[in-house]
Amino acid sequence: MSIKKALHTSASFMAKLATAFAVAGILVACSDDSSSGPETQPDSSATSDGSVTSTDSVTSASSVTLSSSSGKVGEPAEPPQTSSSSGKVGEPAEPTQASSSSVTSASSVTLSSCSVTLPESSSGESPYLWNDEFDGSAIDTSKWTFEIGTGSSGWGNNEKEYYTGRKENAYVQDGILHIRANKEDYEGSGYTSARMITKSKFTFTYGTVEARIALPVGKGIWPAFWMLGENIDAVSWPACGEIDIIEAVNDENIVYGTNHWSNNGEHAQYGKNTKDYYGTSKELDITEFHTYKLTWDKKLITVYVDDFKYHEISIEDNAGNTDAFHKPFFLLLNIAVGGNWPGFEIDDSQFPNEMLVDYIRITK
């Protein structure tokens, strides 16, 4: 979730664009869309920051738009524009004590964890490169850091929340991580929430990420599960690269997958969603738990929900200057309130509102 602007591209436009690039010899990859298979907010200083056919083209990184914004853009983009961009800034902090109250959307009903005991290899080691089952009584601060505050220009997106490390905004209960957005006056902001990152604690290059997550809905709400390049402090955003596994806004019940990077100094982005993936679509109640999966290798980055593919991009041989996606990335989880993408009309009756995470598992 970097700086985002709502940039929507019609399926017909993307088809024409892909055709044009294919003729030019720039479209670098094609892939069958099967029913199963492997499957934007910079500013960080602890930091960051749809049914027609069964076959679809994988759009190359070079068949992408350059968009105007100063940070992360979370939707499929429109025709090329130039951009200037800046990253987000935040500080880590440890959680403090909290209270609990009734919540809406994803947590409006009692949801039990389906976390299971981790299988072990014959050597007794975990089969995962990294994982968090959220089975303890508290957030594991050896894995996660909290980013604190409002960042630069509302985390680059003019967001309205203040991120805290308090239990009022993030806690573990019954094997589930709760990230909670509240309506409250706090440190000059009218809303609070949490933004958790693994920067400086866990990064990886290539692999499969699987997570079981239930998302909040509501006017002005913007949850995300995403990744940023580890070198963000050195090269800034978008040069560090950004991979949005999940983004959702307002009450759409649509999930977006997007990539952001720098193409010859310009902000480039490419993304699709569950409502329109090359003529296919998947209806979702995102407030229910679904299994989201990212597969990432030297050729492709692909995202699925319950084995439905909703985003794929070719990065083979650094197509479209996508070299950023061959370097280490870290994970982020957060709920933003308001901002450039969801807009600035916020339904205060939804709060408190939560994102629920049962587990996150990464394998090579």
C-alpha cells in the first residue's frame, strides 16, 4: 500500500494494450489460467512504505503504465503518465495495554482459528521458511515491528489514521491476529489503527506465501497484506519495489493485486483484481476467511484467492526494468482509514473494524 490513486483500467483497454505490445514483441509471457495451481504504502523507516475463458495472457512488466503519484497506487492503471513519488516514514514501537469492544465487518461474528499444529520434517525442523500461526497470547515482537504515527503526508496517501503499537489496535486472541481500526481522537488524529512489518527481522526472495485472512469492509476502510523491498531506505519508493498481495477498499468485496516499481526513473505499476481478471471473476465475501496465496520465482509473480488467479506479472530477465523483484522483500499488514484511494468519506458507525489473520506461512 504505497501512495495510491484510484486508477482503473477497463478489460478492453488492457486487451488492446496487451495486443499492441505483443505485436511490438514486448509481451514476454503467456500462461494458462487453471482452476488450481501455485497460486500500496511506502514511507517506512523502521519503515516502509472478471467469466469468459479459461485462458489468459500474462502481461509483461513492460506492458505497464507509468502513473502520477507520490507513493503507492493500489489499482490497475490507466494509460501512461509520468510521475513523481515519495516514500513513507514510520517508527517502531512496542505494544502497550488495551481494552476490547464489539467490532463490525470481518469480526462481527465469532470466528474460530483453524490453525493446526505445524507438521515437522524428519529432522524435527519446521517445514516453513518463515511462519506465524498467532497461537500465543501476544504478538511475537521477534517477528513483527509496529510502525508508529501518521507517516509523511498520511503515509504518502493522505490517510487519516494514527498507527499505534497498543493492544487497542493489534492483539492476538484464540489463535487469531486482530488488527483493529478505531474511531478515537489520538495524537491529533481522529482514528487509530496498526501497521505491522517484518523489516529487519525477516526478508526473503522468491517463494510461496499463504495466508488465511478475513478482511473488514466499510466506507473509507482500506486493509492490506503486502510486501516492500528491503532496500527502501537506500533507494526509496518505488525503486525498492512493492508487491500487493491483498488490498480492498470500502465495501466492494473485491480484492486487488498490484506491483509497483521504477521503470527508468518513472513510477510503473501493473495490477488486476477478483472482479475482472481477463474476463473472469470470482464473487467473494471478503469478511469471511479465505486462503490467499502468492507464488514468486525468477519468471512470474502470481496471486490467488482460494486458487482463483487474480493477478500475474512477468519479471523474467528483468522485463520492463523489474529488477527490484529479484531482491529481498519484507511483509506488511495494516488497515488504513481514508486516503487517496478509498476516498475521504468515512462511515464512523463501522468502528471498531478489524482484519483477522489466522496464519501466514512462507515456503521456498
